[in-house]
Amino acid sequence: AHSMTHQVMAGMSREVAIYEVIESIRNVREITKQKEVAFAYPFGGIDSYTMETINIVRESGAMCGCTSIPEMNNSRTPIFELRRIPAETFVL
């Protein structure tokens, strides 16, 4: 899931953020028939989501939250702030 309108979540009211997360996850579940859904924060940079956003995603029942912060994940990486490795890193 990736929100309903792809806006920076850090600037949203709690009510709008809840709608963006919950409806997006609901739509993905309905389309895919899968219960387990990950959530990718729109834009995904450290300034595009907040601890409140993370809590909304956690409370929504998402299995994890994905950022676009370019780092490796390890056992200490918070499950609702997973990092990503850019694909171009692996281009030979």
C-alpha cells in the first residue's frame, strides 16, 4: 500500500493520515485478496513521515513500513522504518 493520494504524510492532520493509510491498505487487500500488506511511505525520506505516521501504519495492521532511506536493514532496524537499497547499486 502507498496511500490514496501520494502526499507527504508529515504535513497531514492525523485524520487525513488515517484515511490515507487505512483506505490504501484496505484497497490492496481487496484487490490482492491478501491479509498481509506492507506500507511504503510516499516519497519515503526521513522528512516525509513522522512518529505519528509510523504509529498509524502500525495500528492499521500493516506488516511493516518501508522508507526510501538508502541503507541496509539489520536486526535493529525498526520494522516500520525499513530501508531500501537503490537498484542502480547493483547495475554492472
